[in-house]
Amino acid sequence: MKLTENGESSGFTIYLDGHEGHRGNVLVHSYLSKVQRLVLVLNKLERAYINSGTRQTDFEIVGADKRNPTTLSLKPVAKAKAYDPAPALKWSIQQIDAVSHGNDPDPRVDSEIALDLVKLSTKDSEYGYKAFWINGHAEAVKFDDVFCENARRIARQRIESEAPNRWRIGVSQGSVVGELKKVDGLEGDNLFVVVPPIGPDRVVCTFPENMRNEMGQYLFKVVRVVGNLHYSAESPFPFKVEALGIEPVLPRRKPMKSMIGLFAGQEQVPMQWGDLLHG
């Protein structure tokens, strides 16, 4: 982490070493994924440090270099005039550095952040990049297999300590209702997802090969996907459904209120109440 003359943090640099399979170049989806994940982790660490529900720091790009390794230098800038982002960034880098050395970070680093560190240090693809690191508090922090295992150990410990407040991990049979969409995966492939009207942002939908044509027929339609629902410790909602069947969801009948004005403009016929009452 670079320091100014008065000892304050001026930012840090992200390094990605390109893979020989791409002539030393880093694949763009791997690059964007790692930068986005790192900024997300730093935002969560800052919120933990200042005990706030909103982040107070943005990052400016102050340098970039394509030569291998590809580098991106970022500088923290405050979103509010009275806020100094340096202490939170320094503390955040220290927590990441602690994980890289196999030490336990501050208790404020909860299981959610630890799991994000696992994702940060997990390669999305074999050839996306060769190595990934940042200049840390005292030395470079490498997001390699050792870091990933350290982060995974910490995540397990934090999940156990937070057990009374965590959701149960498991699989159950059920269904998910929502709009069926296709999105781009990190590997450049297409994923089917169900976007429910409430609850999770999306539920990844996997299916056997014999259902591929059927899935395509229901694209961008509201459907009910029946199958095995997978749950994590992070949410009461499923994050994935292994589809065993799919069916369209028909729109509900219109409520009576929506029928107001249906007969507007038509001639009103007076009722013959006498005939009705006296036969």
C-alpha cells in the first residue's frame, strides 16, 4: 500500500499476471471479475470498520499498465467531505494481509466477508490469468490457493460462531416461480436464471440435456420450475434449482377493482323493480 509523506494511504495497485495460453494477456472477464470482487470486499470491510450500513469511499483509477503483469492503481476518495478514507483502507488491507499469512482477522470480519475472500481468491477459469495479487500493508498479498484455503478456514469458523443467526445449508424439493431469463456467465457461457417477483435477485437454474428445448420455449415468460432447491447459509431463499420440470404460470384473473369503467358509455337500462317484486 503506497503511503504519502505524512504516512497516509494514497491507494494500492492490483496485479494480474497473464497466462501463456493467451500470449501473456489477461482475459477481460477475469480481469473485470477480480477488480469488481476486490472493490466489493473493500467496501464491506470499510462498513465493518466504521459500523455503517453504507460505504463512504469510492476509488479513482490513477494508473494503469497493459504490460505483463497488467496493473491497475486505485486511490480511495471520500464520498463525503468530512470523511477520511485512509484509516478504513489501511485496516482493510491489514485484515486481508492477516488472512494471507494464515492469521485470524479482526472479529468484525464476519463469515460473509470471509466467503467473499474465498471467491476473490478462487480462479474463475484455468486460463483467465496466471496470478493475482495486490501490494499489501507490508508486502504483496497473493490471492492464490494458500490464501483461498486460509479464507475458507476462517469462513467455517465464523459460520460456526454465528450459527444461531445463520440459515441452514441443504437441499429440498420444491419450486421457484419467476421470469425465466438467460444471462452471461463469467466463463462467457449462458446461464438460465429464474427472477422471482420477491426474494432473491435471481435463482440459477440447471437442467438435464433433454429439457434444453423446453427451457428455450419458456424464455422471458413467467414459469414455475420444479426440482431440487439448494440453500446456503447466507439466505433463507434458494440460490439454485436443479430443474425436474417446468410449466407456465398463467396470469391471475383481474380483480373487481380493475373492472371499474368497463361499461362506461353504454346506455343504462332502468330496472323494472315492480315486475321483479310482484311477479
